[in-house]
Amino acid sequence: MRLWRSLVLLVLVLLSNAALGFAGQAPKPAYNEKAVADFYRGKTLRIIVGFSAGGGYDQYSRLIARHLSKYVPGNPAIIVDNMAGAGSIIAANHTFNAAPKDATIIGNISGPIILEQLFNNPAVQFDLAKFRYLAVPVSESYVMVVTRKPGVTKFDELIGPKGKQVVMGGIPGSTVEHAPVLARDILGANLKIVLGYKGTADVRLAIDSGEVEGFFNSWTSLKITSFDKIKNGEWLMLAQFAEKPIKDLIIPNVPTIPMIAKTNEQRLLLKYGTSTPNDFGKVYVLPPGAPADRATALEHAFAQTFTDKELLADAEKGKLEIDPLIGEEIHKLVVEFLGMSPELKTKLQTALKGGKK
């Protein structure tokens, strides 16, 4: 499915180019390109990343920033800033409320904070349904990784009153928190969760110092930051919180959600609590009220950037997977998720509300 979306995106761009009658000319977008170019020329476009430097979000944004400008009319300078905290809720609040509405600020926030909105977290001062969605570079699947320190080699060894304990690092409001909470409170895994980290780079430092013994992280991020530790066996993978096996996972026979869930209700809670929100995980947004022509231009620029040969070559070198979602297809996923049935919403909220204990 991901490969199919990428092929469709590439074909659409190529067909648009061909329709102009000669090769090499960019397609004519449905907006006033001159007006957009006049606005952006000489300006700086900022991408606000909701996590600390060095993590997967930061890596993707810096990759995109190196190539996006040539596809934005007026070719503005593009810089990346980090605004870490609360699983990107701080960055989302800033983008939604405080950032200029002129499309010079792009927020790079986490899809799983949709759960915090769904559960009326008082820290949430945004409405994800009202952002202007630009792009997601790749949908994500999360993996549970642990060091050898706790002596655990299989997920089943954590389950039940005699299960071995693992100390897990968490980022509030993100799947790095939600996944271990659900594993603990829905599946009965013996996990102690240490919260307060601002990004996965901070959690990795905590692992290195012995403060925690593992964490949940997306496979896309692990490939960038920790591939060697997994390949050499320093870190072990115990579970993948995905409906289907991750296609390029380097360790065989790592159990998926249907394999570790004992009931259909457990499966749905894990799916909606972790897997589904990460379909739009590393999302790029504009605040509501951004001018429509500039928003369309930026959406178009992201789509072209993801087919850029130089970006794809850089992505391959950095082990960054590119399989994008663009614009309205992201918004539809968000609206569908927020329309979850009241019964399932209540059960998921009950499952996650103990996350701070």
C-alpha cells in the first residue's frame, strides 16, 4: 500500500509535467504563483519541530529543509527550529495559536497527540481537525526495544505477576508514553515508566547512562539513530505495535499486535492507542487561517520534494524511508479518528489515564 501511494504520487507529478508539452517545466498549480512568489521572495520559512534535536522528527525536517526551497515559489530560506516538550503539544499549541498566520511557520508535530485532544487534556490548546495539513513523509510503526540489563528476551517474559520488570523511558503525550502504558495496563506487562523526556534523543541518553532500560520508538527513527545497536544485539526488539509485520525489520519473528493481544478488545485498544495515530505520525501543518494560495503552494512543494532525486538519495544515505501522505488524505484520517465511537473512546481513555502512575 505504501509503495502504491508513492507510485501514484510520482505518476501524478510526471503527468502534470507532461501536460505542459515539454520536459523539465514544473506543473502549473491551481493558485496565483506570482503572488505567492512575491510574498516568499527574500523571506525565511521556519519549520518548528516538536521534539529535541537528534531524533527522527528532527532528522526528517532537516532533510526536507535542504530541498524544499527550490519548489516553493520565491525560493525562501528554510530553517529548522526545535520546540520540544509534552510530546510536541507545546509546538502544536504554538503553531495553532501564537505563530504568524501568513504561512511562514510550519509545525512538525506528532500524530499521537490526537489522543490528548480526544481525552480533553487541559494542556491541549489546539484542534487537530482545524490545522491545514501539508504532508507526512512516512507512516510509522513502533517497536519495543530493551537493553540486555533486565535479562528479558521475549515479550511474554514480562507478562503476569511473575513477569520480569523493565524500566521504560517515556515522552508525555506521545506513543513513547502511550505504548508502554497500554502494554502495562491492558496486557499486564511488568513495566515501570519514567516520564519527562523531551525527545527520543534524551531517552537514548538515559538508556546509555542506565537510568532506563528501554523504550518504544518508531522503526523509521531506530533505523536512523540506533541501527547498529539492534544489529549487534546490544538492544533487543520484543514487540512491534503494528497490525502487520514491518517489512524491513532486521530481526525475525518479533510479535505484532494481533499476536500479543489476547482478545479483540485488546487488539482494538492497542491499534487505536498506538498504530492508527502513527499513520499520520510525523505530520507537517500550517495554523488555521493560513492564506489558501500559500498553503496550496506549500502542499504542492512538499509533494514535489518527496519525488526529488537528490532528496531520495539523501534519504537513502540516512536510512530515512519516504512514502508520503499529502494534504487532504491526512485531514480525512484525522477527522475519522476523532469520530471514534464513544464506547471505544471511553475504554481507551480508561486504559491510558493511568499513564502517570
